[in-house]
Amino acid sequence: MNLRNKIFIVIFGTDTRAGRVFDVLLLWMIILSVTVVVLESVSTLQEAHNHFFITTEWFFTIVFTLEYLLRIFTAPHPWKYMTSFFGIVDLLAILPTYMGLIFDQTTFLLTIRALRLLRMFRVFKLGRYVKEAALMVRALQQSFRKIILFFGAVLTLVLILGSLLYLIEGEENGFTSIPQSIYWAIVTITTVGYGDIAPATVLGKILASVVMLTGYSIIAVPTGIISVEIGRAVKSDRNRHQLSCTNCGHVRHDSDAHFCKMCGTKL
């Protein structure tokens, strides 16, 4: 086995001890780097420990850069990895620090601050190492169309309700336009209730009460949709995990396995 294959097993594989150690170390690196970004936003800490923040940020950036380059070097299809979701996230995790060298910190202070915030993308790297994240992603994909349909119905509802409040209340009560009334309907139906504008007429208050009760009724709909799909994904994962090999009878397979790990027979 050549060096490239050995590195590939460590970086992309989790079945070996070296692969598991690599994943655990990288997990801690991600958590620590995100923690540094969060603490750096506190002005008092940034002023008192500026050198520490700069040093640690460059340390993490170099580590993640080496990881990114090794993934490109060992991947069977480098371009496919680079254009994948995790490939783009890995790039976004290191790019802001290097781009910060290009811009002048006085003239482009806001740009630098925005670029530094992009380092928070490192938190998305956690999903690669959490098995349950794959189940969550699968559940969200399965429920995507249902949720889109639900939001479409809600948008139609707030459009109608906002238009009615605009007709009932009018400009004298703060409902100066249909978009303003739609904003009120969204705030009310989501049970946020800022209170910056509120109906003053009896008919408007009755309609507002209906909107509030409707909000409580529909707020659990997307949660229910996703919960059902998560249950289905867990059940499917459990069935695959317990799938028995027709050749050797081995039953405990990985959730994403398509071939038996003992004899290689297709599951």
C-alpha cells in the first residue's frame, strides 16, 4: 500500500484506529477554532489578547489548509471533492484568513470583519463526523417538498390577512400599506408579537385574535413533518444496520454499507 492510500484511509476512513484518532483530533480543532472566533468578537478580550488570537487563528488555518490539501491529494476524484458541499465548506474555513492579508485593515475594516465571520463555516465541518447528521440531512431532504408547500400556504394566508387588516384599520392606525400589514401578520402568526403596530378597531382585534390562534395551530406543522421523516430515516437505518448477509450471515453492517464487510457480498 503506497503513501497516498495510507493517507486516504486515515482521512476518509473511520474503520481504522488511526482514522478514528484523526477524526477526534479534527473535531476538537474545529470546536476550538470556532470558540476562538467567538471570543475574538469581544472587544475587551481582543484588545488584551490580540497576539494570542492572531497566533491561534493562523495555527488553525494552517492545520485546516494541510487537511484540505491532503483531501485533494488523496481523493479518487479531486475535482468532485472540491465542488462537493464539504469541499466548499473546507475551502471557506481557510479562505478568509488568507484574504485578510490582501485588504488594508483600516480602509476595509468592515470587509475584514465579514471575512472573519466566514470562519464560522468551520462548524459545518462537524457534520462529516457525526453519524446522526446524515439521518437529519436525509429527513430534511425527504420533507423538503412538504415544507415548501406548507410555507407557500402560510405566505398566502399572511397575504390575505395583511390585506384585510389594511382595509379594516387603515393608515390612521399604523397600517400604512399592504406590505406593512403583511409584516404585522407574519409577526403575529409566528407568535413573535413585537407590538410596534397593533389593531385599534374592534373588528381588527377580532381578526387579530383569529390570527393568533391560527399561529398556535400551524406552528407545529413543520416540526411534525420533520419528526415523521426522522422516524422513517432512523427505522430505515436500523433495518440496514441489521441486514443479514445472504452469503456469510453477518448482521452488523455500517449504515451506509452496500457490501458485506466480511465476505464482500452485495447486501
